[in-house]
Amino acid sequence: MKIISPVAICVFLMVFARASVAADDPPVMPCDLGPLLEIPGIWALTPDKLEQLYPKPAGASANPYFTWLTADHSRAQFMRNHFVNLRVDLTIFEKTVPVEEAIVDFVNGKLNGMTFSVYNRGDSGTVALEELQRRSAKCNEALRIKLGVVPTRRNPDPAQGLLSQGWTWISPLGMASLEYNPELERGHAEYLRLRIAPRDARGAIASAMREQRGGTTLSELTAAVKHNPEGDVWIDGVPMVDQGPKGYCVVASAQRLFEYYGISCDQDQLAQMAGTQAQGGTNPVEMAKALQSLDTNFKMHFKALMGVSSDRGFTIQKTQNERDFQKQLQDYVNKGIPLLWGLEIGRFPEEPPLKMHTVGGQMQNVGGQMQTVSGHMRLIIGYNPTAGQVIFTDSWGAGHEMKRMKIQDAYHATHGLYVMQPTTH
């Protein structure tokens, strides 16, 4: 979680003249996301227009409304609690429905869809069932009016890769879905999620709207493998997800992998299945079990290459040597398959160097002097045999898309290496 400068906060307070009720609470800044739901006009939204809709206030050190998760401005994220000393009050539908976060996706500079987290356990904590029902009803009513159609009931069907319950709207004006975990109706809330997209949307968000599981095949993945004259070999196009202040590095990494394969299954759903705690992270054995349980649902195959073995139950083991580690990661990258990489960060130098960051829900100074910190999960997306480097990505937003570490250091830091790949060719 980031800190915004005191000068910027003063600017915000002077502009909005709104402070918290409790003296110890951070100041609150309103942010109406209603303009993002003006269908069909919003389909003309571009990255530049998004910045015009929610500009950085004069004198501010950072834009308090949203951050770009990627350097190419293909994904933006609005967060209620992005800063430790400022809360942004995100709302939709005439400010009647609160939002924890919103993701805005662009493809080739054109809006591809948006996802609004109306509720998720990791960020929202406990919210009364009656309040969640009110939010759901308000979204349902507003979408029916905006899209001009009656929604279709969405029922969970794990055998077809459909894990959520809710409603779907498909009309000439666009598409939308309102999804929640099936247990919500029995009082156990995990997430309530709203998605909207134009009719020509692509990727995981389009799959979610049309209630289809990911259709990526192994033969299609090699097209994402790129090379440059410096010797880098990497997988391009892995979507960025910011885990935020939660200990969600495992499920955030898994979501990125699923999105890359065109599968709609986000970190809040995965957290539910894996038993992830917002501050405590994910038990690696439970995560391995959860990932393996998705094999049939999404026509995927999960395998532990190092760390957690599923042979006659789940045990922790490290069986590969450094040469096998290097060969295996190169083989999978060459096929366009990212690897889920569990490791202990802070033991070895990396490029760019680690700085103060949230790890497992705790602020850790993992820059400058190297030190051992809690476990973490990343995605290995490439390598450079000439430089002897592993190329990886962290689920921490812009600036963490493509990072490096010496292969031998990466091997010694590893406590788990997993592959999840399509079974269809």
C-alpha cells in the first residue's frame, strides 16, 4: 500500500472540503465512478479520456483516483484503500452502491471492458447480507434500464468452468454480468462483482459474459513468445493484476495466468477456494489442491515441478537440481507457458532492486540491504541464457511487468515451481 504526500492530502481536502468523522481515520475523498457506466457512450473511452475524466489534482504527487497497472496504459485500477493515509470513496449508480475497486481494460487503445468489485471479503470484511442484497438489487435494476433487456439467470456449473452465480445481460448496446459466490445466498459472502463490456470484447472478460470457459490451446501459446537481440526470450501479454495490501500474491498470480489463458476466474474466487486469508496469505498445499481441482473444469493440467508434490497426497519436497530447473523453465517459456514461482524474496539481488513493499499484508523493507522476508509468489515469464537470468513478473502493478534475477540465485530462492497448462492442442 502506498503513501501519498501530506501536501497532496492538503490539496485534496481544500478541493473537496471533506474529512473523516473520527480523528484517527484518514481523510476521505469522494470518487463517483458513475461516468464509467454510461452505456453505450462509454465504449468510446480511451486511456487519454480516462485521464481526462479523473485527472490528477493540481499540486498532487500522484493521481488519487486510479493508477495504471501497465506501462502501456492497457489496464487501470481504482482502489478504495490504495494509500495508507487517504481513503477514496468509490461509488456507482448515483453514488448509491459502494465499490472496493474497479479495473478498466483497454486493447489496442480501445475499451475492452470493466470490472467493479462491489464486495470482496479480503477488502470489505464482514457486510450484512441485507446490505449485499440491496447492492445487488440496485445493480440489477440499473443494468436492466441501461441495457434495455431482462437478464438471464446464471447458475454455477463447475463441470463447464462456471463457478459463479448471478445474472447476465446481452443486448445490442453491450454486455454485463453480476456475479457472486453461490454461498452468498446462504449468508456466506465472498464476492459480488459487476462486469460490463462492449459486444466486441475479447479475452477473459468476453468469456465471462458469454459463460464460456477459456478456449486457449497449447498450439496458440507459442505466438506470445518474443525474442530480442540482447538474448531475452519472454512471454508477452500476461495481464497485470495488483494484489493490493492483501496477502494475495498466490491467487493474484493465478488470476494473471488464467486471464492469459482466457479464463474468467479472479483472485477473490481463487481466495475462496484456496482458503486464502487477506493478511495471512495462502497455504501452499491448499493452493496446490485448489489449482489441481480446476484441472477438469477448465481443461487444464496442474503439475508441481518443485515444492509441493501431489503423489499420494500433498507433501513438500525439492527434488530438482539447478540444471534441471533452468532447462525446465526454458522449455515451458518456449511453449508460451508461464510458471507459478514460489520463493523467499530478499535473499538475492534482482533488477530492478526491491524497495519498500507490502508482502503478505505487512510493509517490508526489502530493498537496499538484502534480508530474508516472508514467502512470495511470482510468475516466471522468460529467460536470457547469455546473461544467465530468469525473467519474472510481480503482481504489484506498473513497473513490475518484467524483472530479472540470476538463474542460480532464482534456483536457491525457490521453494515451489508449478505449471498450469491447457490440455487441448
